Amino acid sequence: MSIDDLCEYAINFLLAGHGSARQLAVNLAERIPENPPLELVFILSITASGIEETFAGEGTAGLAADSWRIAALLGVDLYMMQNQGHAHAKCRDLLTYWQTVDRYFIS
């Protein structure tokens, strides 16, 4: 999938109520396991920005804020992975980290 397709998927996922931004991050990592995990941060940021700009309103403000928060938490996880010597080049590495070290995203 292209970045544009993934961003569109992410916006639709949140707006349709398929889950939270945290669940979206896991879903995306599973969809693109060979891609760099910073791509997830980018997608969630574009999603948050797109929701803020296009769907402004009380109901969507929380979705955008949650997407920004999860994008930041992904950055924290990637920093911790790097500092702790974990593989961190691909989304599959992030999934492994979540399963073995930090279960916040998959709990």
C-alpha cells in the first residue's frame, strides 16, 4: 500500500469507529511489517492533521488528539528500542518489542 492509501485507511479506521489510535498503530504495523516503523509515526501524524483540518468538530477533536498522542508514544518506543539495543528497523521489530517488552499497545 502507498502512504496515501495507508493515510486514507487510517482516517477511515478512526472515523468509522473501528478502534482507537492505539489499535490503529498495531493494525498498521501488522499490515506493513517490512516497512520502517517511523512510517507509522508519519501516518498517524498525517491522520491527526487531516482529521483536524477536514473534520473539525467536537467529536473529531478527540480522535485527532489521540492520534497525535499515539504518534508521540511510538516515537518514545522507537527511542527506547534503539537505546536498549533492540532491532528497530522494521514494523515487525516494533511488534516484537510490544509482545516481549512493552505491552501497552497490544494490551
